[in-house]
Amino acid sequence: MGNNPGDTTLRLDESTRLATSAGRMAIRWVTPVAPAAFQIIDETRATIGRGPGVVVALDAAGLSRSHVEIYRQGPAYIAHDLGSTNGTYVNGRRVEYAPLSEGDVVRLGDVLGVVARVAPEARPEAPDMDVLAPDLAFGPGLARELAELRRAAPSNLPVLIVGETGAGKELVARAVHLLSGRHGPFHAVNCAALPTALAEAELFGHGRGAFTGAEQASAGHIRAAAGGTLFLDEVADMPLPVQAKLLRVLQDGQVTPLGETRAYAVDVRVVAACQRSAEQLVTGGRARQDLMARLSGVTIAVPPLRERRADIAVLFRHLLRVHGGVRAPEIDPRMLECMLLHDWPGNVRELDLLTRRLLALHAGQPALRRSFLPAAMIANLPPSEQPADPPSRMMAAAGDRDGDRHEHDRRRLGEELRRHGGNVTRAAAGAGFSRARAYRLMGGLSPERFLAELDAVKSET
């Protein structure tokens, strides 16, 4: 497979995610110098730069007149650097040629973009943020979910929100409440924090003397949300007997406090959240099937932040304004690039905490720089983007650089050849080299002999 050095055909089974996902291929710009929220890349060749005659004209520092060309090769899209001064970077690595996949981070000078798919009817001039309230904003990664919520919010349908911890489930729940037009309160309950023995009393209320220590009657969380929205976070952590009683509230619109026989009518919109799908919770025995079916009037899946990288930049700028005031500091593009490449295991909650940390530790700085980020975040960058060694070490290693880089590139090409079954074109693109450079590194050898030579050198060392 792909053993012929002259084989440049891109096989259909080697297509990127972009080739099979719905919508049109686009680069969603996350730097304010871009002329639109995103740029659709047609199947023909598109040149990006700041000079005349380019398809996508950007006015930004570090951008060459004709900086990069993006074109389609078979089912894949390829970025080809046009000899730019400051280079083309894909996912933090400088490349000559590189295939583009959905979610890839592209840096051209000081311009940053995220490869995305957009709906055919999407408008490039549309705003990249949906601000429902000063502290309630959403990036383009949740545009489809928000559109569905706008349609469903005025109804009384229960809503189930599924997503990782910190992904913004409560923000979505608050959006449902705001868009619903209900005049009552938004009342949030963390079901995981409810004491098992008191969960029923705290949710449904209780009469005086209903249990030891109940010296006064309580209306409970459900009636506290009357006329508004009851948000049940981590609903699967609610004890199963209490889940059965909640089902009666959803069906009848009535709540009976613990220790009483009288049922009270209650008008409340229920929005629930969990980290796993309803099917997984039912199968695992953590939730009643009838309750989850009732809660799933509308189900909204909130993707983790790492799957909507364009949202990172949008939300970061918004959080800087929320926590730091109107005059937020400038952001070094390389810092933002590093943030876009981070996996964000804590999702939006982690981003919010980092924003407040940066403002607290570097208040008064004219710009936020990459060196301000936590060391663990910087450590995830490709080696070429790691902070430089001290001058003494750099001078000592100067004589070895060229040879080390050549051997490093040969080893990297070898890794990609093994990964792509000896296909030189795909291996070169994966390593970020041109096909011509790949053949130069191979020294005229076939892929098999080149890999055998690498193995021989490795065994000798």
C-alpha cells in the first residue's frame, strides 16, 4: 500500500473528518482582525494573505502578502504554506503542507482560526457570540442548541441537559428560563448535595413535626420555584424513591409535602442535568426509566469545551470583560493559541478560574502573554513552541542543531510512514513536510528500505 515513491493519490479511506461531516468547510476566525466571523473555503484553491489578489484578505501583523493556500485534494483539505516569513502553524506546529481536520487550530502570523463546518445557510457576518444577559453568553459552538432552545423555551416541556462537569449545563438551564418568559424565579438544586435521609423533605417540603427536628413547616425546593424554573442538577444522584415522587409532580402538577395529606398545585418548569445520557443512567440503575422519559421532553447535549475550540476565545474575551471591566487587556495570539490547544478537562469552569487568576496576578499589564499561563498548559505545546533555553545552553548546542533537526525530521517522517502504511504523500502531510522534502529525507530510498535503515540506526544506538 503506497510503496511506490511516485504514488501521490489520496485514497478515499484516508479522508479527514471534514470530508465526511455535514456542512461547508470554513475557518472560524478567533482574532478580532478578521473581517468576518468565519470564511467559507470552497472546493477550489483559496489563498490567504494581506496582499492584492488573494481570496481571503486579512490585515494583521506577521501575515505575508500571500501567506497560505488551502485547497482540496480528493476528499481532504490541505494547507500549503507559500514561503511565508512567519510560517503557517497547525495545532502549534510549523508546517509546509498539512491536512486539515475539523477542530484544528491554524495560526497565520497574528491571525488565529479554527477549522470548522458551518451550515450551508450560515452567514459569515453573523456575530460570533450570543449574549442573552451580561453574565450569560454563548459561543458559536452552541448555536444549534440555542436555536432549538429558542423554539422550545416558551412551552412547558421539561428539558434534559447532558454534558461533562463544568461544560456549562447550568448556563444552558438559565438560558431556558430567560427565553421562556416565565416570571417566577430560577431555582437551582444540586441533587448530589441533598442528604439522602432528607432529600424528600427538602424537595417536596414538610409539615411541622413531620420528623425529628422539623420544628417548622417548609415549602421545599419545588414550591420555591413556583411560576419559574426548577433546575435539578445531577438529577441521577436523587434517591430512587424520591425520583418516583418527582414523577408524580411532573404528571399531575401537584406536590404533597412530607407528613401532610394535602396536595398543592404548583406551576413549575423542570430542567434537569446529568453527565451521562438517560439511556446510560437507566441501564446503570441510577435513574428510573419512566422519570427520564418524562424529563426528556427536549434533550440538549452540551459538547465539552475541547470539541468547540472557537468558543474558548469567545468566552475568554467575554470573561475578561465580566471579571476585569470594560478595558480588558490585549491578548497575545500565541497565548490564545496555547489556550485553544489545551484540552480543558474542567471545561468552562476551568476557563473561568484561569481568567480570574490571570486578572488577579497580572492586573495592569498592557497585554496577557503566553508566559503567564500555567506551566502544565505550556508543556502541552509541540517541542518547537516550548520556551527557548537559556543563552548559554543555546550557544553550546548551536553546532549540533542542523544535524539534530535533520535526524529528528527523519524519525518523524518514519513514524508517519508507519502510521500511513508507507504512503509518502500522507506521511509527509502528517509530519508537516512537503512531499519533495519527504523524498529528500528518504535519500532516494523506498519507504521500506528507509524504515529498515532507521531501525538499523536505532538498534546500533
